[in-house]
Amino acid sequence: LMSRTRPPGVSREGMTADEEVNQRTAMLAQLAAVYKGRGGHFMTHTDPLFMHGAIYRGRPEKPKTLWASDNKPRKDHDASSWLTASEFEDQPDVMRHKVAQLAQLIRLSRHTVVYSGAGISASVVGQAARSGTNKCGWTGCKTAAAPTPTHHALAMLGRNGWIHGWVQQNHDGLPQKAGFPQERICEVHGSWFDPSNPVVKYSGSLKDQEYAWMEQETQTADLVLVMGTSLGGLCADQVASECAE
């Protein structure tokens, strides 16, 4: 995936605009059919494709368990009874299939939004959730932290027109440090760097401006990339759940 600039009427893959629309229509119809086939419900954790996705086309191999835990992901968050802090890694062939399918979804999307939580910053700011693989702990550097490879990759996609918005739970400013455009990131829980957008505690209320911005991204997104969050029930989780519906 490089720059989104292309000749008029020609897509990134050399397709005509009509061919791209047809692929998008077919993809949406496939997703709708799968959703309808489940009775209008999301997949449950017992579904064979739960860890792969409803339209995953590769072999549904079980991921490798990096760390097994019976505890919840975080002490300060509730979670479904089946959800634990266990950590997994996809098999190489499964990962290759997922990357190819994700690239296709991004190409066909008209408004892709990132929804991120503490997990993407854990290695440089500190681990908020329980982890058996990341032993970093709180670094104490906060505002001095440097972006991770995840931040740099997402920033590159943002600068080249593939990611159109970002709803960020974190306060760390790492997406902007990596080069993601400030005007396209909604720091819905506040920022360490913006005095006009103070950090919101779990017991607090979202600011009107950030809440309205988050709702706009929720209503506009047709593809949401969820990273570093267990979707434990925060208000902002609607960015992911409403797009899926």
C-alpha cells in the first residue's frame, strides 16, 4: 500500500472504478450474508472463526499461546466471563492470509478509522493490562516516550490517504510524534499535550467536542481497525461495534 493518488477512473490495482465498486458491493454482501446467517448476532467466542474473522478464507489454524492466564485483562475493567489476559500469536500462514485480506478491505474502504487502546503503547509507556510477554512496567517517561513501529506504520498509512481518522483512547501523543496528522486524530479520553483537552478519568465524562467527533467517526466509518484494546465496555467502544453492525 503506497500513495492513494491514481489516474482518474483507475484503481490501485488497475481496476476501473466500476470494477472497484463491484468488488466493494460483493464484499459488503458477503459480510451481510454471514451476519444474517448468524441470526443478526456477532460471532461468539466458541465460533471456529472467532479468532480469524467472519470472512477469513485461509485455514482456521489455532494460534500459538504465548502466555496463558485465568485472570481478566485488567484489574480496573470488567470483561466477559470467557475473556482472559491470555496472549496469542497467529501461525505464519494464517498471518499472511490475514494481511492480504486486510489490505483488500483497506483498498475497498471509503472511510477507514483506527480505534486504539493502551496495548499499542505498552512497550514504551508501560503495560496497563496484565501481560506475560511485555515485562516493561510503567516507564515513568510518559511525555518523553517515542512512537512504536505500530504508530509509525499507522502514521504512514494516514499520511498516504489509507487511514482517514483515528479515535485514540490513550493520552500519549505517540501517533502525532510518528507523523499522523493532528487534525485527524480524536483523543477522546484527553491528552497529556493539549491543555484544552485534559485527561478524562474513568469516573469522568467525555468532553462535548471529542464526543461529537467520536460519534462522527462512528457514523462515517465503513472499516475500523481495532488495536490494543479488549473492548471491555467503554463508551468509545461504539466506534468498533456500531461499524460492525
